[in-house]
Amino acid sequence: MTFKVVTPPPTVRLSDVIARQLEQMIVEGRLMPGEGLPSERKLAKQIGVSRPSLREALSELRSRGFIEPARSGSAVVTELTRTAFTEPLSGMLERHPSAIGDLIDMRVVLDAHAASLAAVRATAPDLERIGAAIDAQIRSRSRNIVTLARLDLDLHQAIAQASHNIALLHTAHGLSKLIKVFVQRGYKIILSSADPRAGKTAIEQEHSAIFDAIRGRDPEAARLAVYAHVRSTEHTWTLGPDAAPPSRARTRLGTPGRA
């Protein structure tokens, strides 16, 4: 009987294991685009490895484009959707307000799909994160449009993160810089209305409806709640918050909305 020579498995380098762990955290959205990593000293201590091994792992991640140097001397998770794309598009939409409908169409596609996925995939920490984002928005008494827009986008980013779709997550994060300008404009309109508190409360209720559907594990209800919310946003941007609320007729996208 002839036996085959036994070949031992190749030795796995510690730096490769570290790189895979950090890469997995980026893929799962536990490390977000633009988020800074701890210093080499702190990070090496947290994961229990030597600094040379960690440094080699970080070098590998930089070569793959997952992280990039930060001004602090550490590293940040790479923004995969660069401002080189979003800034020119933002300027174009500013110069052509009629194209705002195209932005709304895009938000419907991204946000509705993210919410429907989150209703299926969200973990307990995801739900806590979304709930905390809504609570922060409700508790805020700020009349600063930058602060209000940040709280609003924090919620939508938490929902995108709960989708556990890395392509959607990075796309939503990159486009948030574009969307932020128009979210701020919406809050500016609301704050100048006859009843700013009512306008802000309406947004909070719409966000809560999305969260209720996600928490209830109902992807279709989550999708429809996003349609209703985005349609309400369109209504505010185009007609102002003091106009009659949108009807229950079908939206221009051909999807039923809710008043």
C-alpha cells in the first residue's frame, strides 16, 4: 500500500489574522467609513498583539484600500464613495432645483431597500442603535438646521447599517454628504413655518413608523413607511410644510404612500 506524503498546512501569519479581523469589521459595518482607528499602541493592547504585527496588518489593509492615514497619525476607514463624485453632483442639483425629484427617487430606492433588509437582518444592537437615534432626535430642542440634519441622517445611517449590506452601507454613507444639503433645506423650511414644532413632530412620527416596522420584522411595512416619509419630505421641499398634506393617491413613483 502506498501512502501519500502528508503536507502540513501553511503557517498563517499573525498579521494576516489581524488584517482579516479588521476587514471583517469594516464589511459588517462595525467600523464605519471615516471612522478613526485607535492609536497603534491602544489597538495592539486591545486585541493583544505586538505593535510590529499590527503595523504589518495595517499596511496590508492600506494596500487593499480599506484604510488610509489620518491627520492624527493613526488611520481611518476609507470613504469608498468619494466627494469627487458627490460634490459635483451636489453643485449640479443646487443649480438645477428641478432635479430634486431625481434625488428623492434615489432616496426612495436606497432607504426603502435598506429598511426592508433591516427588518429581516437587524440584530438586537442594531435595533438599540436605531432606537437611540430616534430618541436623540425626539429629545433635541435644537433649532440649528445643521444639528437637526445630523440627527436625521444618523438615524438613516443606523438603518443602512442594520441592512448588513456593505455596498448599500457605503453608498448611503457617501451620498449622505449630498443628501445633507437638502435635509438641511427641509429643516430650514420647517423652522420658518407657522408651526415648526408640528413639522418636526411629523418627521419624528414618520421615523418611528419606519422603526416600528423594522422592529416588527415586517419588510413590506418598513418599505412603505419609507415611501410615506420620503413623499412627505418631497411635499415639504416643493410646497412647504403649511400646505395641505399629501393625499393617499399613488406617488409619482407609482407606489402607494401614506399621509
